[in-house]
Amino acid sequence: MSSPANSPAAAKRRIKMLLPVPMPPEALPRFAAQIPGHLMRPGLEVEFFGTKSGAYILDSLYESALADAFVVEAGMRAEQEGYDAICVNSMSDSGVAPLRSLLKIPVLGSAHSSFLAACMLAKKFSVITMWEPWKLLYDKVITAEGLHHRVASIRSIDVRPDTAALLEGKEQVVFDKLEAAGRAAIEEDGAEVLILGSTTMHQSHAHLVERMPVPVINPGLVAFELCLMFLDLGLTHSKKAFPPPERVDERIFEKVPKRF
């Protein structure tokens, strides 16, 4: 059945997918590959961008603050540039709240989206992550949303991430470790849903879905789909909850050199 020309499925839409660290151009297609063709629509443009500068690997509160600032720089002109929504493609949810203060278009983060989705699927969820230092990223959102009672565990496989190459070249070792961590979260911690701890881990999703007896959430895709749903329903964040600033200095980042 074909869709009318003015239906949501046929509407022209642009989504800006922001990564919270600078990225060499050759790395961006690896992130774009997480969106399968069947989720795309006619007229939909999805563009991935890294930040101009700032954070390196999000291993600390210092790095988190840098990521927040430079995600804001990357997204603050999104409405002027013609984008219909912003999705922060990271479990850090860097810059989401300040961008909601600046913009009227929907702004979603991968952690917030996937945690609340997990709560709709089960009573308890676990996050399976690559790296121990990333736990502070999840705790930020879990605390803000009051979700500690819904968290079964956060398990790390202690493999230092590569935010540019992702899992390429080490799939078998990483996949086996993630599978073991997932089973432990289910059998020992009581997890009823698993969430990948980073959008850099999306290449492991299909492997885990085939082997886990519970749903496995790919956070970047959940946030992406929620962006589309919000656009279809004409929803965006409340400006009562995220009031705009009295003054915005759009030139504040101009003297910062671009890393790539």
C-alpha cells in the first residue's frame, strides 16, 4: 500500500547524529552502518558527525564536561541548518540537556532512550559494557531518572574501546566476552533485558540477540527510532522543563581548532 505524499513516511526529514568525540572522516561510516536499510524511509537524511574538539574517550568527569560543551557546539545551529531532530549517538548523552534548552526540535540521547525502553520491556535491566570507566556515564542518567531500583547490574568485560575502529579485527574475542557477561547478568544478577553499553558496540548486537534468552537493546537504534516517532507525532521536549537562555554566544567556540 503506497503512502500519501503528505504522510509522515513520505515527509522530508533530516536527523543529525552527533558523536561526543572528534572522529576522522573514515570512521563515520562505521557508525552509520548501525542503521539497517529497512529502517530508512524515502526522504529521510541521516548524517553522522563527530565534535570539532573536546573529549577523547570519555573516561572521567573531566572528559564528560568537554563532551557536553562540544556536542553543544556541534548541535546549537541545527535548526538553522534545517535539521528536524538531533540524536546523540552515545551512551554518555553528552549535551542533551543544554541542547534541549537551546533548540525546539527533538533532542534525544541513547542512554536515556534505551534505559526507559528497557523499563517498558521488563522489571530489571543490565548494561553490558566494554570498559569500567564508562560506568560513570550510565550512573549519571540512572541517577537523574531515579532508575537504580530497575538496574540489575552493570558488567564490564575490561576491554579498552576503540572509538574509531570499533570492534573490527577483535570481534571473536569481544563477542565471547560480551556473551559471557550477558549470561552472568541474567543468571546471577537477575537481568531480564540487556543493554549494550556503547554505540561503539553495535556490531555485537546481532551476535548477542541470537544467543541471549532475553531482549538485547542496541541503544543507538532505539534513540534513532524514537527521533522518528517524535517527529511523526509532532512531539518535542517541554520548554517549561528546558527553558531557553537569555543570551546565546554562537561564536564562543570559534577559536578552538578542529581536531580532524
